[in-house]
Amino acid sequence: MNRYPVWKYAIIVIAMLLGVVYTLPNFFGEAPAVQVSSSKSTIKVDTQVLQKVEDALKAASLLPQTVSLEGSSIRARFENTDQQLKAKDAIQKALTPESGDSPFVVALNLVSRSPAWLTSLHASPMYLGLDLRGGVHFMLQVDMQAALTQRLESLAGDLRSVLREKDVRHGGISRNGQTIEIRLRDAQQLEGAKRVLSAQFVDLQTQEAADGSEFRLTASIKPEAARKVQEQALKQNITTLHNRINELGVAEPVIQQQGLDRIVVQLPGVQDTAKAKDILGRTATLEVRMVDESTEARAAEQAGGIVPFGAERYLERDGRPLIVKKQVVLTGDNLTDAQPGFDGQTQEPVVNLTLDAKGARIFKDVTRDNVGKRMAIILFEKGKGEVVTAPVIRAEIGGGRVQISGRMTTSEANDTALLLRAGSLAAPMEIIEERTIGPSLGAENIAKGFNSVTWGFLVIVAFMVVYYAMFGMFSGIALGVNLLFLVAILSMLQATLTLPGMAAMALALGMAIDSNVLINERVREELRNGVSPQAAIHAGYDRAWATIFDSNITTLIAGVALLAFGSGPVRGFAVVHCIGILTSMFSAVFFSRGLVNLWYGGQKKLKSVSIGTVWRPEAGTAVKAD
């Protein structure tokens, strides 16, 4: 009756082993480290940079614990902070031999001390949030009106070109606030303009009015189209901020939307507010220029000689110099979209660009006059430009759709498209809130949160043991396993633990024990009714399950609502809350029953169970059931 099959015990053992493995990294602490990351979007951190870092450390007689390439950065871990500071100077000197703007950011950081065998199993500790680790917090306000204005300027330019192509005469097109005004001399021109707008400018809504002997057609962005423009501007700004913050070497930055027009940026471990502001406010621009194909330019590229008059020298992605003309053909203002794709004939990775009407017209003229020549796309960041790509013009390109190809991998095509699409902010932003949290305050928060969870756990277990005897001990073990599973799952998900998350963890303990209380009281009730101990255990778990399931589901619904509609600290609380409910259902019912079955299930003639005092009101007596 009260025996688990072997496969159920196997599930419990496997779950326990996984829980221990993925919880362990949180107990090893953090080691001082040096992180090397790219300061520019076009520079890659690869195995060659890793080799330079290793050589620099070897030359400085520094022995790191580990040096590894993790994602898009290199991390070298050391025993103490003295070695960390010396290593930073050595690496910075090796990667930036000359004075000037470095293509790499060498930052001090903290990494987990987890042993290699845990890391090989992808077992990593939870990230600590801003309130636990310290750092800086910014609230950014996005200027949505500026995004709409920019969109209207683009539409006004497109409208001029289309009306000219359709031979619709007008008396002038101008932007007035958040509207576009078109002056028309007669009704025929008015009807022609309305047909063009309804057919090709579906995002605009129009109003006509007489203006003396002329007509005035006023176009404004539809509400749904305006919302789409604002959403895209917000998303592009968030993407751009992600790219920029990589320069700071932040392990787990938090960049998320708050409301309709605000972005929250949290940088744990960063104390230099001025540097963070500089990165967040950095601008990037895109320019298209023709490559100088003259003999003097080729000689300047190969021998590093004098650059011809009217040209400039820039570096390509592989470090080779390229001489380009100073005259700018197009800027990023003419680019409306950039997406990765594949060539229809060669199936090579390409980048598909979409230009506005003005850019399409200019690009068509330039490509027609320069077939067989190279065109350079240059990205400017922090006042310095780098060539993203320099393809050869094969034929005249019209229609506003451009394809960039040439020895690119799929990853490079994705990166290039991202650079061209989100190299700069879609709308200006203003910092409206700024906070700095010191590491000492974070350490104090960790200690307080840990103490609250620890003391809450101990008091609950003590009460359960006193009140329910051996069954209370089973409940306490199940509660510990619940906490183990909760931490393990948060670590597996690489969740960011915040102070509200620790509060949810403490609350989860109190809610989890409620299931065991229901089970224990149900078993007591069966014993009061005179049922045999084995039958009472079986009935107690079976009949308590429906109540446990209902109560946990309703609580889970509330947690999911917090997760769906909350933001910031509320979401952090909701994540731990929801996971804690799921782990408590497993530990309180499945795991604790396994313990009880293991302890009592093999006793065929069980006469009593240790579950504290069983009151029998009808007899007016109390019987100790052990």
C-alpha cells in the first residue's frame, strides 16, 4: 500500500543529484578577474585576442587560475586583487601598444570560483541583481515625439518623390508639427494626390480643406501606425543600448522597457557613473562613400604612404587599410531597414538594405555611374570610423533595395545587419532618474536576506518537529529539498536574484510547509477515526492532494499575473514565487511521501506512527500516536 516502485525512487535520486550539482556553484563565491571585451561593434574578440592575452600574462609572470573565451569576451581569473590589477595593466598595454583609442575594453570583474567539472556541466551560480551586488541604475525617457517627427520627415521626402514620379503637380510640401501639408492648385491635383496617398502611404490619414482658390491636404500618421513607430523606436534603442553596454564588461545588465516610453538600465558591479553615462549617450552614424581606386590610393594602402587629396584612410574589419573618398554618398538617415538573408543564386549570406525614396534615387544614380567600382559602408563611433564592408558594384541598383555580399558568414551577415539597423539611437533619450548602490550595501542586503531565509527555515522545521514528531522531521527534510530545487532551477535558468527575489524565497518556505500541514492533519484525522496506521498514511496523502492542488493553482495564477503585468522588482518576486510553488508541490507530496514510504512502508504490522498527539474529542482524551 505504502511502497514506491523503484522508478519513483530513481526519479527522486536523479532530481536530488541535479539539485545538488546546480546549487553548488552558489557556494563557491566569486574571484577577481579581468574581462576583455570589444569597445566597437565591428571588432571581434576571438582566439587571436585570447592568445595575445595569454602571452601578455606570461610575459608579466602572472599565473591566472583560468583564461577562457566566454561568448564575446575573454575572462582571466586570479587568486587575489593584487594579481588582478597587475594583469589589467599588462593586458591593456599588450592590446593597446600605442596611445589612442583602444579597440578593446579591459575591465575589472568578478567571476564564479566554481571548479572546472561544474563549469563543464554548465552549472553556474545565479546572477546577483543591483540591490545585492551594487552598481548604477538609470531611468531613461525616450522622446517619442522626436521619433514621430523623424518618421514624418522621411514620409514627406518619399511623398515628394512619388508625386513627381506620378506627375502630380503641387504647390509645396511641408511638415507642420506632427502633420504634413500639401498645397494643391485645383481639384484634379487634389484627387491625384489623394489617390497616391491611399495607394502607397497607408500609414497616413488625410483631411482636405479649401484655402482660398487652392486646396490644402493635411496628412497625419494613423494612431496604430504611430504606436508601431514608437514601439520600433523603443526596441531599437534597447538593442543599441545592449550593444553599447557590452563595452563596460557588465556580467548581467538589466535593460528593459518600463511603460510606453521609458527604459530601465541596471548595471550591477559598475561604480563609475560618468563612464556609464558616456556609453549610454554615445552616438553612432553610418556613411556610404566610394572607394578611391586611383594608383596613389592603392600605393597609400600598401605602403602606408600619403593619402591622396580628397580622400581618407580607414580600417576594414580584418585590419587592412582602405582609402575612401571624403564625399559622402548616403548617410544612415536614408536607411530604413537592414535584414540578413541569402543570395537567391549562390546561397551565400547577404545583408538586404531598404532605403527611403531620396536614398533610393541617389543610390540608383551612383551605382549606374560606378559599375565595377567598390563602395564602402563606414560606421562612425566615438568620432572614429571603420569600414563594415566594401562590396563591388555589379550593376545599377534601383528600387531602394540593396544587397550587400562578399565573403561573409551567416554570423557576420547577422552582425552587419544589426550594426546598420541599430548603430544609432532611433530617438533621443534623457536620464530622468539615477541611483548608485555601493557594494557594501549590497553585501549587507545579501547577509540580511540569507539570514531571513535561514532563520525562517530553522524556526519552521523546529515547530514541525515539535508538533508532528517524526512526520514533522519528514516535512522539514522535504522543505530543505524544496529550497534546494528552487535554488537549482534559478541557477539553471541563470536568473538574476534580487532582494524581492530573496523575500519571495522566504515566503515560499512558509507557503510550502502548508502542504505538509494539510497532509499531516489528514493523517491524524484518519487515525482519530480508528483507521490503521498504514491505511491512514495512504488516505492522508490521497485525500489531501486535491486541496493542495487547488490552493497552489490559485496562488500560481496570482504569481503568473504578477509576472505578466509587473515589471522590475515585481517580476523578480513573481519568478521566484512561481518556481517556489512548483517545487513545493513536488517536494511536499512526491518527495515526502517517498520518505514516509521508505520509513514505514516496509513494516507489515505497523501499530503506530510518530505524528504527535492525536486528539479524540468524542472520547475527551488525547492519544500519542507513536
